[in-house]
Amino acid sequence: MSISQQAFLRDAMRRLNLTRDLFAARIGVKRRALDTWLLPEGSQEFRTMPEVVERFVGEIVQNSDLLEKYTQSAQPGPLRDRIAWRGKHQLISVDQFTRESAEDLFRVADMMQPIARRRKVSRVLEGAVLGNLFFEASTRTRVSFGSAFCRLGGSVCDTTGFTFSSMAKGESIYDTSRVMSGYVDALVVRHPEKGSVAEFAAATNIPVVNAGDGPGEHPSQALLDLYTILTEFSRLGKLLDGAHVAMVGDLKYGRTVHSLIKLLSLYKGIKFSLVAPRGLEMPEAVIEQAARNGNVIEQKSSLAEGLSGADVIYATRVQKERFIGEDAESAYTPDFQVSKATINAYCSPDTIVMHPLPRDSREGANDLSTDLNDDSRLAIFRQTDNGIPIRMAIFAVLLGVEDLVQHSMRDVTWRHPSHVGPDDSSFHGLD
């Protein structure tokens, strides 16, 4: 076949709308066997699918609609061209993605997992330099991008804070972008003003990635969030089409939910329950864009109304730094706090609880409760871990090296843990 076994099987499952468990049952094999066929071909555990699977997949390929899908996917060329921003290999908005191109990126992220889990190393970006320009406070996003670039063999130059930059001296975004482009091979930019990262991108031809532009967007966060949901659903035997997603908290200024609801709306029949304190509701423009593919959007005033039957709860903190003339302290009351008692009352045992972090754990903040820390439904740390393979995939695609990664991998030489967190083993299929 002209595409890899992994890509072909994944596309067949998505086309048939089958989970791994259902697909395995359909062809009469164990789930563990299917998992080995879906590994990258360079993996030590990879196995070639037997003849019975080839015959089954062959029947699917004979379907003219599926053949047309493969043909259309192949025609536009490399993924970085298909997601280009105004003709440039940059990532500024989730609007650059279709459902197919997002899932193509996730296939690249799947390939990055052995590296992200410290089992393999790759040097495909050796010699490349990343400029991390963060004009706004960040810990997770900045370190995650830097780590992702380094794990592909590149190096990172960091700058943090507006007051420590030349822009504090009056330098324009255009000048800053053009100067930095002469020093580095890619830029990751976070800036407090909406639309500012697009200005950085317009001033250069090197890859620029939007790491958050004020209340605007956070595309890489939305991609890792969607990747997490799909991964969790695969583990639970669920499909994203037709799911119920509840978004809770500051939906007005929370850029992560703006980007995520746009990506999720690429799927079909999703029910969105939007639960926000008065004055922090989701912007109408975002709601209008998300209302497609038969998706239903309902605005709720309480957790009792919004969380009932939810497959995914996505909680956000109050973005106090965005408030202008508004009372940030009174925005959240205990009535809007997602806690163990709340999800026990309204949700099922397999509900997924997510948060983009940081969460405000101080008393009275009423953000996502810490009493969920030992609850298997809390996916926030699996969520942050997924930031590494997703951001590795973004860099590999934008810099055009994704086809080199698989054959560049070699075993690590240092001792590494089988899993990072004390309770991660069962979720990652590790011994």
C-alpha cells in the first residue's frame, strides 16, 4: 500500500466510526494485537497485520467514497502546505485546520510518543534554534515548547517578560520579529494583545507559532486538548461524534476554550453546554462559528444544568489579568467550582475532567478542586504530558522533517522512569 499500515488502519477506523475495541472485535482479533499493528513501523513492538486484516481493509478500500477521501488527502501535498497561514508555514489559528488535517497532525504526534516518553531520541532538528518570545507570564507553555524542540535535537533561546524586551524601549512588533528572524529558525510568541502574534508572523517568513495572544487564541493548547480527548475516548471505547462537552468558567476571556470549541465543532453532533458566571459568557462570534455539523450549543447558568450526562468537563480559571473595570474577585462563587462531589452527583464514572492550567488552588478561588487529584477521571496531567508530542509534531511539520523522524530514532542511553506520575501506568498501557 502507498501509505503506512498505521495510517491506513487509523483512517479505516475513523471512516467506519469504530473504536479500537470495536474494530478489533469486527475482524476477530484481540485489542493488544491491533495495538501492535498500529505502532510506527520503526517500533520494536511493531507487527505486520495478517492476511485476514488485509482482506478486511481491502474491502473498505474498495468503497469509492473512501478511495476518494484518500485521493483528496494526497492531492494537496505536505501537511505544512495544507495548514499554511496566508501561504506561510506558520501556526496562528485553529481556523487553519480541517478535521482531516488535525487528525493528520495527531498521527505525527503518535509517532513522537516514544521520544516524548523518554524511550527514544531523535536529532532531526540538530542545528536549528528556536526563539521563545514570551511577553506574558508562562511556565508550562514556554517549557513545553522548549522541551519539544530540544527533544528533536534543536536548541532554544528564551526571553520572558515585556519589561525585559526591546519593545519596552518602543521597538515595534515588525522590527522585533524581523530582527529575531535573523537569529533563529522558528519563533514561538506569546503576547497579551489579541492579533499581535499574527503581526509577528506577517513580518517574517520563518515558522511562527501562536502561544497565546491575549483573549484571542491558543491553537497548540486546543490541539493537545483535542488529542487528549480522542486518546481518552479511545481508551474508554467512546467516539467524539455525538459527545457531550461541558465548558465551565471564564468563557469570555479564556482563549483556550475559544480555540477548542472551534476545533471540536469540526466533528458531528456534539452537544456543548456552556456554563459561565454572569458577564463571562462565550463571545457570540465564537458560538456562531462553532454551530456547524449539527452541533448543539446550550448556555447554562448552573453546574447542575450543564454537567448532567457530560462526557467531557473542561474547566477554566478566571482570567483576572484580562479584566478592565470588572470585578474579578466576585466572578467565581462556590456554585461554579467543579469538585469531586459535583461530578459524583451529575456525571458518570467515565467522564473526563480537563483544565488548561494553571488552576488557582488558593482558598476562595473556586477553581477546579484539588479534591479530584486522586480521581481517575481527572485528566489534567495526561493533558499536559500530551503537550510534548503535539508540539513536537507542530515543529516537525512546520519545518518539514516529519518523514525523517521515524527512521532517525535510537534508544536512549540514560535510565528513565516507565511513567512520570505515580498513577499514570494504567492510562498509558505501561507495565
